[in-house]
Amino acid sequence: MGKLKTRMKRMLPDPMVDFIVTVLEHKRRHGKFPRLRNPRTFNEKIAHRKIFDRRPLLTQFADKYAVRDYVAARLGPDALPKLYYATKTPASIPFAELPDKFVVKPTHGSGWVRVITDKSKLDIGELVKTCTAWLSESFYERGREWPYKNIAPQIIVEEYIDDGSGIAPSDYKFFVFDGKVALIQVDVGRFSDHRRTLYDKHWNELDARLSFPAVYGGAPRPRHLEEMIRAAETLCNDVDFVRADFYDTENKIYFGELTTTPGSGLEMFEPVTFDAYLGEMWKLPSARLT
């Protein structure tokens, strides 16, 4: 697929490449072509969004720097991790002034992150090299997720959030449809033994899986579940679908990110009928159905 995408990029306009790559990758992953005129499953609707939905708001959501203004306006700045530094020149990061623990990530991608838990052991040269490589790559061209296309690449350094669970805090991901939370995905051990469990908004575990094995013994109910639900619905109350991610600590919640194309539409639900069940909750704006 990589070589094919390179050839198509040289020969075809971006919208056509978006269409071809999205359709072929959906077929490869899910075993059939997506129904784009009348998408029904959750992953088909992600494919539809990748090809047809060009709302600038989706770009702001995906931009890990620009989204901070959106969150601050709706939830207040206290919901955000502290921003220590933002730059287009990784070598300029003032490492001597940073605390012992911090997080480094680019604004224009997903899954690219370095969690520093002991600055004294940090190889600064290697981290600067990694950041430079991030800035040179287009995350949009990887999976044709349009919201990432027009983000100005830069590196941000943020506060390390510690909930006591390990290197990375447990990640609570709220699937919000038309302003209402319908599903909560919990990820634990992302940098060690990554596990994931799905819950409804009342913290009842669902008999479904998404790409990773379940959390051992189930995930405990977070301290601030209701507050996170309210925050997710406040952020997403005028959008057809967004996933809002939060971290929960002893004293407060922290915003993580807003995701408009989870897994690029390629993650597998078990049973597969759950994909259709979740798709029923997503009412696409009728003007965008093609």
C-alpha cells in the first residue's frame, strides 16, 4: 500500500487519493468495501468523514496546540495540562528549565509521544532527533485522515499527568454522539501491557472488545466519572461525533485530546455487530451524505 500511495500522490489530486486509499484500506481491514452513499457501521462513517467531511473545526480538534484554546473557552484553562513550551525548532527546547517529568509530542499526528519520567536519564540528542523526524512527516499522508492535513507542525512540551497507575495514566475516551456520551473506552498500560475495556456511561462493562485484550479484572470506576462525562458533552455538544479523552487524578481531571477519526476507521470490534450498533448512534449531517 505504501508504494501505491506514493505513486498515486504523484499522479492524482489529494481528494482522489483520499478516496482510493480509504476505500482500499477499509476493504483490506474489514473484508468489504465501505458503503459510502449510505454508511451504516461506525467504521464506515469514519471512512465517509475521511473522504467527504471538510469542516475546519475538525482540524482544530486534531491540532494538539490549537485545541487548547477551544478547550479553555469551554471548560476553562484549569482542565488543560500545563504547556511548558511550543516550538518548530526542537533543538530550542529549554531542557534545563523543565521539571523532571514531562511529555513531548507533535501537534499534527496521533500516537507520536514521548513520556519523560526521569530527566536525568534523558538522551537529549536522541529526543531532538525524534522530534525533528516527527516534524518532517505528514501524518495525513499516512492514513489520509483529512483533519491532520492542514495543521502547522510543531512540538509541544506539556505537564506529566500522574494518576499513580504507571508510566502512562489510564486514558478515558468518551464517544460522544450529538452531545451525549454513549460509550467509554478505557486504555491502561499503553507502554507496557496495553489493555482496553469498553463501558457504558453508567460504568457497566460491555460484552465487546476493540483491538486489545480486556483490562485484568475490569477497570475501577474513576473518581470523577460524572465530571468527565459533563466535560466531554460540553466539548462536543454541537458536533455529530467526536471522541473526547481525559485523565483522572486524585484531585481533578485533565483533558487529553479530541479525536474525530478513531483508529482511522480500521480498528476491529468483537463481535463485529458492535460496529453496526455503534454506527446507529452516529447521525451524519444529511448535507454531507453523497
